[in-house]
Amino acid sequence: YVVAGSLANLAVLRLVLDDMAINGCSDKLSIEQMVKQVQVTSETPVRGMATIPLTGINVPFHSRLLLEGVALFRDVLQAKVGMVEPDTLEQRYIPNLTGMPFEVSQEYFKLVYDATKSSVIKEALNNWDDALLDVPAERSRLATILLIELLSYQLASPVQWIKTQDYLFNIAGVQRMVEIGPSPVLCGMAAKTLEAVLKSKRAELLHIERDHDAIYYVQPESKILDNSNAAVTVAATPGTEPQPEASAKPESKPANSEPLQPPPQPQVGSEANAPIADQPVPVLDAILAIIAFKAKKPLGDISIQQSIKSLVAGKSTFQNELLGDLQKEFGNKIPDKAEEMSLKELASAVGSSGGSLGKCTQPFVARMFNSKMPGGFSLAQTRSTLQTSYGLGPLRQDALFLVALTMEPVSRLTSEAEASAWLSTVAQTYAARVGISYVVSLDSTGGAGRKGAVPAISSAEMQKIRQQEVAHIQQQIQVLARYAGIDLLDGTRSAGREKAVSAELQSELDQAKIELGDEFMTGVLPQFDARKARHFDSYWNWARQDAYEWIQQAIA
């Protein structure tokens, strides 16, 4: 149950319930002593044996404390809600206030009156005539009255979720429930109800974000692959490159281990030239990166002993946003009450993951490169640099990108030199976190005198050799082109013009992003999916606008 009230009353409730848990049923004298003990308090509520303070919720929704706002909310609804067609709501809409399907009948009006004592409902009951239900206009008028009163008093009345579940699973026989919202709170409560109370009932409980593929009947990517790719391990996240199965099991790191480790001393010689063992992205690192990125904090400021609830400091909207991102990243592996677990416990509960960037972090990384890196410094080029210059495999590259998210530049970098310097800083930070050393190449001077040292050619030298080869080939092409009368610079001139236009457009986009912010620019991107296309009349197209105006009028 959710209880709202003064701090003193809440403190008395906590003490009484704690006493009942220890000594059994409390007597009247004991309760009076507790009331005297508390009297008036302004202290922050603390957790008891049977009570949990809900910090950050400043408005006591669904409690009698909001009864004064019912009349104002009713006026707003009466001004906006037109005549209701009863058939669109009956047996389809289950109000929070009753827990039973909407119905235009005398019995249902009595049910609503018993719960609200509404004067409007009482007047309708006093003038009730069953014969009028056969008149469509009168039936529509009664449906409108009933809907407005239900919505008005819903603001200040308890949510009848237990009755709603009983109707859904026992009476209506629902076998597939889809929850639409930032986190699967109702799915979690329904799962506990089915397990503890309705053991004979079975229902599929789905969440719009967590179970997106199941809801839209999206065929898993692994089932679409050709048989020729049977030996390839498909990543769990669509869009990531599949990695061949290694002949030996890669060295893994426990998901719940602390990521901060002192870096070992750099290695030299033949051992240093061996590639760094690739390993999956630890779940804890992904959780820390998502939270740090969304909170715009350095990784070092996020403690693995903290919970999401303590990190958001009472901001319930931000908490739901984080839980939604984690569910998008790890799917249905996120447990119930994840916000109350420490991050270390949460990572342990999630267990293993796909080992690479998921559905949440992959778009974050792509957006960072598109918006903050200079033209030509692409994600593919960065992966190549991390492979050749740092010896990092694809999975370690993903782990490094998680660190990069928390070190995202404030504005777009203007040159590749700046981007390379930023990448070097990120790489060193990642190495310090996971305790690895990058390859140290030995030149002919540094390797001399070391017995058994193996000379190594640095990636810079290899690149120089390739550039010389390319230059020689280009000279031959130019000679042949002059002989054939072909203008090789025609494409370059055209590309130059297109580049100038592209730079101008990019500058305009950057100015708009600075003015409006990343969230707005992301929000206006086209996301049309033909499978989700729905056609509504003009009234439903304006539903959001109407709701916004109602809220503004209620606030005013």
C-alpha cells in the first residue's frame, strides 16, 4: 500500500508497524505512547521494518489529500471532453477507481458513488430512469458524466490494482498483457500475483521496451542467417558484427568485479608484441557507463555500492529513464526492484550478456561519433586504429567505447589531430581501469643488447610503407590517364564542391544543435515504421495537445 500524510503521522505508522513485527499486535496504550513520543517532527522519514519512504514524490497522487483539486480538474474535463460514445468504453476501459470495466448502468453509478460520494453521481442516481437508457443521446450524456467523475476522482482515490488483476486474469481470462510505460512495474506486480495468488492462471506479461521483438513479432536475427554462417556466433544486439567462435575460451572477467585496478608496468620484448586477449564487456561496466553518461558524471563519481534510487536523489522520472535504458540494453534480465539494489548486486543479478554493445549503448556511441567527431573520423576508422595501434579486439573496443561515452567532448572536435588526442586519452583511461598495458614496439636501437629480443615494426612504419606503394601506383595511373586523355581531377573538383555544400549544411546543423540541444534534435529524427502506422481522425490527432492544455489550465 502507498500511504500519504504528515511526517509525524508517517513516523507513528512506522513505529506501530515495527512494534507489531516484534511484539505482535500493539495495544491502544502502546500506540498512544508512540504518538506522544513523535508529536511533531520535521525529520526526513527513515525506513522501518515494514515501511519504505518514497523520496522525491512531492505530490500525494491517489490520496484524499488531493480532494480539493477534484472540482478544478472536473471543470477542465467538462470544458474539453465532448459527448462520449458508450460503446467505445464499455467492457474495454477499466478505471483505476473501480477496478471493474466501464458500464453505463445504475449498479455501476452506485459503485462509483460509494467510492467517491460525488454529488454529481448522486444527482444522476436520484433522477435515474432505466427507460432513458434506450435513448442514445441520454445514454451518451450519462456515459460522459460517469467518465468525467471517474477521471476527476481518480486523482484523489486509491488505485484498485488488486481488483483490476482479479478481473483481468480470473474473469476476463487475459492470457497476454502488454504494459506501455518507462519500466515494467505492473508486469512485476502481476507476475507476483500470478505466482502467489493465482497459481492456476497463466499469462504472458510483456513490456513495450523490454519485449519489443515479441510484441511486434520480429524474427530473431539468428534465424535469418544463412546456413553458411552457422559457425559464426551472432551477437545479441542487432547491428553488431558477428564474431567467429574462438578455439579457446577467452579470458573473462567477473561481471561483478570492481573495474578499477592499478595498471601493471608496461611490458617490452617478445611478450609485449603478443596481442591483448579479447574479452566480453563486463555487465557492471556497461551499467556504470549508462548511468554516468545519462547523469553526465565521470565514471569515478559512480560508486558500485550505490543504488540507482540513491544516485537519482529522488528524481523518479530520471530513475524510470535509467531503468528503461537498462532494460533496453539487457532485456528481461533486469530484476524487479532493480533501483533498490546496489550496482554491484544488479550486475550480479543480470549475469552474463552478449559481451558487446547492446541496443542502448550502440546508438549512444554512434550518435557521439556523428555529432562530436570531425568529418572522416568515423567509427570504423576508430576501430581500425584501436586494432592496429593498441592491439584491442572488437569486444575490448566496445568496452573502450563505454568509457568514451563518459568522456564525450563538449562540442564537435574540429580536426583529426584533436580527435586522435581525445582517443589516446580515452585509451589510456580504459587501460588504467582494466589493468592492461598496450604493446611497446622495439626499434633497432632500443632492442640492441637485449638477448633474444624480437625486432618489431610499428604501425606507423607499416603505414608509411603502404603510403609509398600507393604513391607509386598513383604515378603510374596518372601517366596512363594523360596518354588516354582522361581528366583525373574532374571527380576531385566535383567532390570539392559537394564537400563545401556538406560543410555548410553541417555548420547549420551544428548551430541548430547548439541552440536546441541534443535531445530535441534526436527527438525530431524520423522514426517511421510501416508496421506501427495507425490512422486516426482529427480528434485523436489533437489528444496530446488537449492533454497539455488541460494540465496548464490546472496548474494555472
